Amino acid sequence: MISKKIPKERRIILKNADDPSYSNKISCYLKRGGYKTLKKSLKKKPEQIGEEVLKSGVRGRGGAGFPTGMKWKFLDRKSGKPIYLVCNADESEPGTFKDRQIIHKDPHQLIEGMMISAFAIQAKQAFIYIRAEFFEGAKILERAIQEAKDRGFCGDNILGSEYSCDLVVHRGAGAYICGEETGLIESLEGKRPNPRIKPPYFPAVLGLYQCPTIVNNVETLCNVIHIMDMGGEKFSQIGKPNNTGTRIWCVSGQVKNPGYFEFECGALTMGEMIYDVCGGLLPGRTLQAVIPGGSSAKVLRADERFKGTLKDGSEFDWGIEDIPLDFDGPMSAGTMSGSGGIVVMDNTVDMVEAMANINAFYAHESCGQCTPCREGSLWMKKITTRMCSGDAREEDADLLLSVANQIEGRTICAFGEAAAWPTQSFVKKFRKDFLKKAKTQKRKKNSFQLI
Amino acid sequence: MISQTKGETVTIVLDGEDVEVPAGSNLVDAAALHSKEIPHYCYHPQLSVAGNCRMCLIEMGTPMRDRQTGEPVLDEDGVPKIGWVPKPVIGCATTVSQGMHVKTISDKVTDCREGIMEFLLVNHPLDCPICDQAGECRLQEFATDYGRGYSRYVERKNVKPKRTRLGPRVTLDDERCILCSRCIRFCQEVADDDVLGFVDRGSYSTLTCFPGKELQNNYSLNTVDLCPVGALTSTDFRFKMRVWFLKESPSICTESSAGSNILVSSREGEIHRITPRRNDEVNDSWMTDSGRALYKQVRSDDRLLTPRGNGTDKILDHAITTATNILKDKEIAVVGSCHGTLEELYLLNRLSKITNSKKYLRGYFGEDDGILLSADRTPNLRGALLSGFTNSYPKDNLKSLNNDLKRGGLDAVFVYRDDILNSEVDEELLKGIPLVFMGTQKNSTSDLAEVLIPSLTSFEKKGTFINRSFFAQGFEQAVPGPAGLLPDLLILSKIIEGLDEESKIDPDLSLIWKNLGSPPKSPLKGITFNDVLESPVKVDGSKWESLPFVEKKAMHYLPV
């Protein structure tokens, strides 16, 4: 399964990022042809840009993978209300660190992408909602925006086109839920980031300040430049049909060479990523599990077989190494590519402890608005924490699964699924480990009494 | 607040049955119209939809339509195919649409409800034996109706503050809070005093006031009623009474002309609390905090309990006879009160007619809060108009009585409830003029009165008040009056009988209503007391349109 040839990265978004001669200053960006596409795009009709993006088939890079062109099409343009563009730079999914690279190393790419997108949707105002912990990134962006404003790439009357759009950096409130589209909007309005109920509050109709709003991920907005640069048609030929463009994968965990890598969608498999690109596992270790798309994606067991029929009708029978890295590949294997955060776990990892870690995260980050997620995530955390501190019971595995099932699909936002999926998959796929915990760890006498 | 389009209906399929429901209504309300309960905590018909408790999860589907043609998709039998939403949806935020299919009873729905109930209870303290809400607690009710009945929770429950003072009248038990946010939305949307909010995250979320603020607006106790659990408690009522001992009687708030509909809860003749009664045309589900405290007048220190007549005589009947003798064949002044009921004012009017005396009426005015405390601080000014007692708008003094006293010629004064000494009437002028006072609370006039006839508060009798929107609202007796006292109507009727045998009238409410409605142009024509007791009846007040009513635009009220 391990190929000899190391697959080659195709860097579009991160083209300049790691070049030693490149800095995040505007001079560098301009030298490499920056803001040319903005100039070109401003001469087009806004609808044309939307058409190109739709043609490119680019899918959102934030996690859900919804086609960006479609999202823009849903925008309510008839209400007469101002339209807002928000860049979701609240990268908080454990295992993901791609947006941070763009913001730190090539902020002008994001600004250009945002201004093209803002022009395309005729936004009145654009915001970058940046994760609170990215204080350095916020500083870099603030400076970059000032540089762009000084040269007329942003702000009033952009490049003499009579289109004006101000760009503001808003520092987040330091919570995972701020990355949820409607939670982000609430937070941007200055409130607690409690996600809104949909219907009726679809951002494209009733978003920021009850006005039509588009929220896109950093990487997605950067892709808009390249779509406009090469044309939607040509962009759609990168990668695979329905999985166009490149993706930045963030690999962490027990591999020799973790990091972020930009590949064409579907250009390589999970096995190639782990063994070739990342140099394989540490000496003497074997692969136990992989989380393919950030902590909320369902975990994959190393010895699983994935069988089924692809969209084109062909049958597949994959091992974990054969899963193609694009949007549809992990989806076919019953999980998701999410935000592209691949977490590799070898045989030294105690899966119950890994589960406890993930549960602790979701219990801490649940906003507390709706019942299933609020109470369920903390309950699951309490169970797994107890299991890891010597008080595991055999029935805990089933209880965990049942609690997770009670959360999934019943919450206001997708956080419910994000909290439930790890538990569901961990317990289902590593049931033995959960049962073993109960057998090998001594239970204190009378430590459990039903309340 | 989901708006309802008036009159229009749509047909939905509710658990397999075709039913007509108002267009624009949500599923919780629509199902309730057809006696189907969709349990809910955070939803309240008079507040915005939050959708956070998830208790009202149900299955919903709409007829499928072909994407290209827009035609309905039919199955083999030619019946429109239903596209069921894969996830359960919340009933409170789902607006009905033509042909919508809804399942409120199914395995999935049952599973959802059991799950939510379990989640709500895992960190809820088992306080029921000492909780004020016990007996009227939605958590208890739905746990019994929709819960699993056993617990799988062995972890430690969260610990939160048990007795936070949110304001002068509200105490919070945070552990019991299910974070439904009704109180927060109420303060924002109805009371217009945004002071409540959640701090901390997830299951540790805690309800608090904003720093430096208190929940002290005059509507704060509504949050206690709104609270579906025992988290928000009334400091006044806390730990005093188990609710299942309380008898509830429908009544009307006497604080102002808003005429909030209320429920008086009493046990063994003692009132323990007053809560609002829902009336979507008058007070929605709210009332003022100050109105809730009014029950205290029933057993207050200044309550008049002992009659006074002819020196040291303390027998009520004697006092009434003495009063009659004083009033008989004299030039008297009758001072009425807008605190009297419509029926009492009618008898008072009759009394003044047969004695051919002049009538005086004073209004009490204050600040209008634009919600449910109107500028007119009497419950029945419009009742005084309809009873015929007055035709003009009362001033906030009784200078006219003072002037008439100065002029001379008055032999006696009959004061009903009012405090004339506090209304710019000179005490000197009353010297030598016998004063008969009838009322419930002690005041300077009652102190001065030669004859004192104690009467009953609105909680101790039946009657009708007419509110600012000309709604005639009847109310029931909630508690018996103090021993030895008689209803105002009976006293007045006795005095009338004593003054003029022929004008005698039975103190019977239906009879009085018959009389009230008998003049050909009477706005009360055809209405009976039972009608107004059952539900408020809008009375035509156009006759008095030109009067300078002081009320400002407020909840369900627009000044003419």
C-alpha cells in the first residue's frame, strides 16, 4: 500500500507562504502579482464573479463543504438591506491550523480575496472575525488592511471603481462556538455567541443585524482570487469533479513529520499522506486510528474496511490507507473531511483517554443554549473522566452511546453533531477498549449510588 | 412573537387527522387548538421564540414538489408524497403551511422527549419536597408525562448558588434553572428593562443581573410566573405555602384603569398571592408587582373592622340605621369613588337621586408606565360614567365640595371610600355637619366620621370594573369578608330602603345589570353580569370620547 513516490504538493493558496524571500508585507505581495486579480475583477459585473465561482464548483473549506457559489446565490438581494461579508477566521477545530498560516504569512491574499468577494456580493461592509487567541494574526491583519487602504485596494472607491467597502478586523470572544456561522454573527453583534434557530435566521436572509450576510472561511475566500485569476472553468479542472481545487491538510499526532500540506483534492490517499508525506509513524509503532477532519469528525479504525458505492456508481473496498483525501472520500467512509485536520493516533494511545480529552473539550465549549448539547456534552465528559480515573463500569460504553444518540440531530446548531459523532464512533469502533477499562481498573466499593 | 393572520386558516395533517388551523400560527399553538399537547418550556405565546429547550421536537413533513415543474410529486396511489424532514423539528419555531404533515406521537418523538427530559433532570436538584414550584412545576408534569421514569445518572450534579437576590422581590435558585431564557426575553421585550443574562458556558451557565443592576422593575414578579421551574421565586411567597392548598379565584386588579385580569390564591380565607390571568386583549399574561401587593390591604393594620354609630354603639345594623337617619330629609352631599364597582356606583347614584343630592367624585392620577400601570390609578372611572354617577371627568380634588360647603346649605355628607380631607376640603367647614363614612381602610375622613360603616375589599365581594379600553370585567369573591361585615351593595340597599321604601332595590347583581341595561340607549343593553364574569365584554364608550382621559398609549390601549 505504501507507494515509493512521494506525492507532490500543489501549492496555490500557500504558494508564497513558506518562501524564505517572502514576507507578509504588501510590497512582497505586489511583487508577486498581488491585487492584479482585484483590479481585473472590479471591471467585471458582480454577477459575473458569482457565475465564475459557481462554475468553479469550489466548496467551503470551513468544515461543511457547502458549494460557495450556491451560498452566494441564496443571498437575499431584494430586501434593500445592506449586505455584509464576514470572513470566518475563528479556526478553533482541534487539529486544524491552516487559516493561521494564511493569516500570518500571506494576509494580503485574504484581503484581496475578501474584496473580490465583497464586490461580487456587493457587500456594504466586510468583517474578519478572527479567533481571540490569534492576537498576532489580528495585528498582522490590521497592519495589512492599513497597507491595502493606503494603496486604495480597500475602503472608499476601491481602485477608482466607485465601489466602496470597508474591512474591519473583529477579535473573537474566545470560544469554539464563535466559529459557528450564526453564533459568530451574534458574537459580532456584541452578544453571547448563541447560535440562532434556522428557520428563520438563515444568514443569507437574516444575518448580521438582521441583514443578508455571507460568512465564508479564510481558505475559501482566498480561493476566490485564484478562481478569478484562472477562470472558473479552469479552476474546476483542478482536483476531481465535485471536489475542485486544492485543500490544505493539517496533519498532527504521532507521525514523524506533522504539518500542513496543500494538495489537489483527491491527489493522494490517507496512506500516502501518513506514510509518504508525513514520513510515517514513529519507529516501532503501528497505526491505531485516524480522525480525518478535526476532532468532530468520526474516527477511523486502522483495521476497518470501508465498502460501498461511489456517486459515479463504482464499488469501493478501502482500507484506511486507501481513502482519497478530498470531500467525498472521507464522506464515503462514513466520516467527513471537515476542516482538514488529520489527527493520527498510534497504538500507544489509550482510546478512552483520547475520548475523555475530546469530551472535555466539547463540554467546555458548549454554549449552553439548548438542552441536549449543554447537558449531554457535560454528562459524556463526566462519564469518560470517571472511566479514566479508575471508576469505569461495563455499562458505560452503552450509556455513552445512548447519551450521544440523544444529542445528535436535536440541537440548534451543528455543535450537537460535533459533540456526538466522536463519542458515537469511538464507542462503536473501540468498544473493546471501553469494556477493558472496566475490567482492568478496580472499582471502588460503593462508589456508585443512583441519585 | 409569531404574528397570526386573522381569519385565514390552512389545513394541516395532525397525527393523521385533517385539521384547520389559523394561518401563520406555530405548531405548538396549532396543536393545542386541537387538544394535542406539544410539551414545551422555553416557548411562551407572548414572547419571542428562542427554541432552546428542544422539548417541543416533533416530526414534520411537507408535500414534495418536483424541482423543475413545481408540481406535487405523487406516489403510486396518486397521493402526494410527503417529504419528511430527516431530523426532528421544534414545534415552536415551525409555522404551519397548507398540507403540512405533523406527528406529535411517534417513536422518534417519544425518544426525543425522553432524552430531553433526562438531560433537563441530570443536573436538576431533587428539591421538590421544599420547592415552591412543586405542584405547578412543568418539570414535574412533563417528567411524569413524557419522562422515562428512572435515572441513569451516577455522576455528581453541578452545584450552583441556591439563593441569589436578583432584586427586591425576586430570589433565584440557580440549580433549578433550566436556562429557558423566558425571564430574559420578558425583561427585554415586555418590561423594557434589559437586566438579566447568562454568564458562564454550557451546563455551568448561570442566570444573573448585569453588573451593578438589579431586577427591580415593576414587572419583575412576572418572571417568577413565567419560570417553568422553581428557579425564580417570589421573595414574598417563598416557602410560605404549598400551592396545592390554594384556591384560585378570578378577579380584577384594582391598581389602575388597566384592569389586569388576576387570579387570587387563598387558603382558608387568607390570601397568599396574586398572579396574572391570561387575557390577550387586556394584560396578556402580565401584571404589575405593585398590583400583586394589594392583597395586603385585606389584613392590614388600617383595615376598618368595627362599625361606629351613635357614640359607642358597635353594631353594624345600628350604624346603618343611624346613617339613614342622618341622611333622611336633608340636603346632603354624596361623595363617590372610582374604587367602587359598577353596581355599587349604580346604587350610590340611586341613593343620591332619591335624596336629591349633589354628587362629587374625585380621580386619582399618577405616572403612566406605558404598560399596565395607567395614569388613572382607579379601576373603575369608566364604570362611574356608565353607572350614571357622573358625566364629567373627575378632577384630582374635591374643591367643588369645598365651595359648596363654604356656600352653606349642606346638612350632611355621605362619603363612599374617598378621603375628602385629603382632597382639598377644609376640615373647619365640616364642623357641625354630620359625616357618614363607608369604606375599607382607615383615613382622616373615617377618623372624623360620626357614623362609620366598614365595608369589603374587592377580594371579598363580587362586582364589575370597566377598564381603560371600556372592557366590562366581572370578578368573583375570592375570600369571605371579616366577621360581622356586610357587602357594600347590601349596605347601600339597606340605606336606600331606609330612606325611601318605594325606591328599594335588592342587592342582586343580575337585577342591577338589568336596570343598568334598561334605558333605550344604554351601552350595557343586553349584557348580563354572567357575561362579564365569563369574559370581558367591550362596551361602547363613544359617548364619552370627548372626555380628557389621562391614559397614555400602552399595552392593548390606544388613546382616542
